[in-house]
Amino acid sequence: MQYFYLVTIVLLLISLIKDRHKTVAALKTAYRHFIKICRPFLFMIMLISVSLYFVPDSLLTEYLGKKNMLVGFISTSLLGSVILMPGFIAYPLCGILVKKGVTYTIISVFTTTLMMVGVLSYPVESEYFGRKITIIRNLLSYLIAIVIAVITGLIYGELF
Amino acid sequence: MQVAGIVLFVLFIIISLSIGYKPGLEIYTNFISLLTKMIKILPCAFILIGLFEVWIKKQTVQNNFSGIRGYFFAILLSSSTMGGLYVAFPVAYSLCKKGVKMEFVFTYLFASAVFRIPMTIYEASFLGLKFTSIRLLATLPLIILASIFMGKYLDKNPHFGIQISRENRQ
């Protein structure tokens, strides 16, 4: 966490020395992003804090932890493929879930399918590329997401 | 709906605090601890994203798509894309129309889902550098393989190409 602050401050200083106007513009962009996500963000945190009350940690680790890996894996991959959730909401949510004991494997398969597979964006995609290509691209993306999640799981030592 | 939800939540918390309603208090503690954690991360994440957007200009690399370099440029182009696949579809389509080979178009499309730098910064701030680097390194060969596969497939079945696309249908 401290490193994160350190890197930000160092980069900000370098930018400031090189070009004051650009740095101000960067800060303005940062502010704009921040304001834009403020409300959905607050809303998300509220929903999570209520859900965490009803869903105890033990349940989370039971279904998304190391025990029932396969069931959790398949269901989160499908969930990630279907729902539309902006990354600005998804990553903080995943950050919270990891701290609650959800495995990185599950997080990986969820975020990757979320980003790469778009069941709900199928109509738009097929407008541009046709049905067949859209289906193949989404299937390939799904496979890629699974491979990435397995690799993540192996590196974090969660699979065996 | 969000606003209504927020108002309702605040009311619920205020009432719980004043009458000492146990579940309400617990939810309140959850909320505060999550909020403080998030608030610590968010400013840094957005400042880094802001710096990236200002210093790295949109790449004008569309004419450089050939050979190994094509993949490189496709990924470079995608890394500065803002927004998800919705933004990438029209860009990929226009690459198609400019005669860029399909493998590179797909590399761009795949990469713009997972290689966008602002999103990657954001991801790393919440899930850690280790997680993000594993994901990036694992994705790179996979999406290149997938795009080669799709390029080959389209060469063999050209009628699946962009003929069925928006303009031709209208």
C-alpha cells in the first residue's frame, strides 16, 4: 500500500517537473473519473455491507473458497460471462471478496469472463462481425478465461 | 434508483444508530470499514490513470500492421482504448475496413478487453501487482494464439467475414 502511494507521488512529481499544464490536466481527469463513479461506488459499498451482514464469511469461503472449487468456478465463470458490470465497480468488489477468503482463481475467472465474454453484448457484436464470428470469439474468450484462471490458481497454490 | 437506495440506507443507519438496532450497527461498521479501505486506494488509482491519459497520446499506428509487429501494434492500440468492448467493436470494424488483416483485428479486440492500461492500473490497485502481472503474462500468448486461429479460420471460410456486417445489411 505504501509503495502504491510512493509510486503515485514520484510519478506525479516527475510529471509536474516536466510539464505543469499536463499535470493539472491529469489531476482534472482523475477528479472527473472520481466524480463519475462516486455514486455507483457508494451504492455498491452499501449493497456489499448489507449483503455481508446476511452472507457470513463462512458461506463465502464455503462456496467460493478452496472447498467446492469446481462448482464455484463454473458458476462464477457463467455469471461473469452474462452480467454487465463496469470494471470500476468489479475490481473493488473483487478486492473485498479476496480479503473475505474468496480464492484468486475464482476472482480471475470472474473478472476475465466479465471483460472478455459478452453474452449481453452479443447483439452489438454480431451487428459488426456477424453471428458466427461473434460466437467463436466469445467461446474462445471463455476458454482463455478458464486457462488464465487455472494458471492463476496454480501460481497462488490454490488448486492442489 | 441509486439515489433512493442511498437515502434509504442513510435513514436506516441513522435510525439504527439512535435506537441501537444491532443488525443496523453491524452493517454500519461493515460500511465504514469498506469505505475507508476504498478511499485510501481510489485517489492514487485515479491520479495514475489521469497521468497515463495525459502523457500517452492515442496511438496512430494503424498503418503498421504487418508481421510480428502487427500484434505489437494491435496491443498498443488497444492499451490506450477507453471503455470496454463496446468501444472496441466499432474501432475493430474500421480496422477491418481499412484492410488490416483479420488476425490483428482480433488481437486488438481481445486485447482491448484485457490490456487497457487505465483498467489495469485500477485492477492492480485493488487486487495487487502479482495478480495483475500473472493475468497479463498469461493472456498475451493466449490471445495471440486465439487471433491466429481466428485469422486462419476466416481465411478458409471467407464468407463468414464482415460481409454480414452492418452496412451491407442495411
